[in-house]
Amino acid sequence: MRIGSILGSFAMLSLAVQPVAAAEQAPAPLPDIDPVTGLYKPADKDERGLWMQVDEEERHIKTSPLLITDPGLNDYVRHVFCRTVGANKCRPIRIYLIRTPDFNAQMYPNGMMEVWSGLLLRTRNEAQLAAVLGHEYTHYEQRHTLKLFRDIRSKTSTAVWLSMIVGVLGSLMVLPSIFQHSREMEHEADVGGLNLMAKAGYDTREASRIWEQLRAEMDATAVARNTKSRKDKDQGMWATHPPSAERVKYLVDAAVATPGTPGATGSQDYARAMTGYWPMFVDDQLKRNDFGASEFLMDALIKDGASDWVSYAHGELYRRRAAAGDLEKAVGFYSDGIKEGAFAALWRGRGLARLKLGQADAGKADLVEYLKRSPDAPDRAMIAMMAGG
């Protein structure tokens, strides 16, 4: 959850322009949104400049091939957002669901929000999603992007002058305070999101659990790659988030002090809403070539209840890696899924795994069954050839 990728462009722009005046007074939070129009207009030239940039970005997003347009999923995410921030504040916000497997959401100063599918795969319930959405809305309401832009602009005026005399090192001297500023904003957004969760009746303890889950996923990646976990790595001046351990601690403490804890988690509603989309999100995750993280996520999903497609995802994970013993494990997962339901791709996966194991007759029989169950499969010609015509 970063303040917005648009900041990178402005940071580079600030290093290239002529020196400017000292920082203007920090902007106040947004006024209440007009209950009639539901709109807010930028207040000054800085904000108008930012809006011009992100308006152009929004036009690109609307036609992006990565945009998830399914109305059911969009309506559900918007429902959670509106419950979290309230109907009036929700009305002018545009939410775009982006199909990409990384964990991220971001909100821009013109009221546009991106939610990435990798986040939807990793949040376990509605309360966790609400924590992220409330966090991003707090960035917007407190106008953090504008504040950080002004901070960069004012401090890099000195940096530009120094770089002319002593080179790039002079420019870097002012950056730690800028990015410390952004880390403070992350803390403010976390607390603001927690308060919004509480008002909406969500269990505020779920906010810290998101970060606990991500830390555990990073451990799983490290184990699979035989490296040291990066969960406690501080990326120094470039880190816009507080270290995860610190974040977990202050969110746990804040949740204890929040009135109404525990609240609702919305686990069942979340599972119902996501069931039709998780297979797509899981397939994207498998393509990241991160066996440890993918196995961790699959195990987490199976704890919420076995299903044919979760078994399929496990089978695909092991079949694609194909290390010693993996193909046998894959066949086992596909077989478990076949007992659970009738997801056609289970027969395809098991057939391919069996062929690699040298079980030609059984593998071809599975591929034939796959084609019977999925007559319009896009890979029909290839699978038919592998099945012996």
C-alpha cells in the first residue's frame, strides 16, 4: 500500500526543475464532501497540477487490458469500501480492480483508487480488506500525496543547487527526511484506517493480521529459496512503509484500545464473493515462480475449506516445479480435487503429470476425460494430440 506510483514521477521532476520557494503551509484535510454533488475540487495550483497528471493516468487505466471489469467483484469491493468510509465519502470515489499478483492498493489525489488482485488473494476476510481500503482513503482525505510532493519540491530546490557543485551526492543528502515524512504518513493512514474500521463495525484486530500473514509468506519464500527472510529488512530512505514488525505491534496495541473490539470479520461473505475469482488470482500467483509464497497461500486457502479448485491449484504448483517427488504429489492433489467436485482442468493436470511419470495409458485417459468435460477448451487441439488423437 503505497501513497501512489505517481510520486515517483514527481520526485524525478523535482530533481530536474529550477529552484523554487520554501514549502507552503501543509494542506488541511479535505473538507466534508458536498452531500449534493459528492465532489471535491482541487484548491490550488499544486493540487490542480497533480490532478492533471492522475486524470491522464486514470484514462489509461480505464482501457487497460489488466482492468477487471466483472460487475460482481467490482460491486462487492465497492460495497466494503462504502461501508468502511460512509455513503457520502464513498460516492465520488472510483475504484479500479487491476489484475496483477502483487499485494498493493493505492489511492490518488483525484479520488481514483486501484486495488490489485494479489491483495484480494491475500486478505482473508472482509475486515482485512476494509483495513486496506480505509488506510488508502485516509491517505486521500489527509492529502498525503500533495504534502509529500511539496516536501520533495521544497527540499530538492536545495538538492538541485548542491548537485551543481558537488554532484549527485548533494541531492541524496536531503532525501532521508523526505522519506521519513512518508513513513509518518503511513502510520497516520494505518491509524485512520483502524478508526474507520471500528466505526463500520469491523474487527480492528484484523488490521495487524494482514501484516502477520505477509511476514509469514516472506518466511515461506525464504525457506523455499534457502535464503534469509526479508521480513525485517528496512530499505532505508527508500522505504515508504514502517518495518513490518513495528507495524504489527502498533496496530495490535491500537486495536486493543479501539471501542467495540471485537467486531465483525465478514469471513463468510468474503469467501462467497471471492470463490469465483480466486482460481484466476491463484493462476497469476503461480506464474510468479515463487514456490514458497504460492504454497503458503494455497495452504491458507485450504484451511478455509477444501475445494476442487484449491486442490487443482496445489496440483499445478507441484506439477510446474516438477522437482523430485513433486509429480506424485501433484497427482495426489488432482485426485483429491476430483473427489471434491467436477472442475474439468483437474483431469487435464493429472493427465499431464501422469504422462511425465511415464503412466501413458492413465495419463491419456485423463486427457480424454478432460476433453469430454470441456469440449470448447482453448487447448483442445494440443491435448487431443497428446491423448493420441
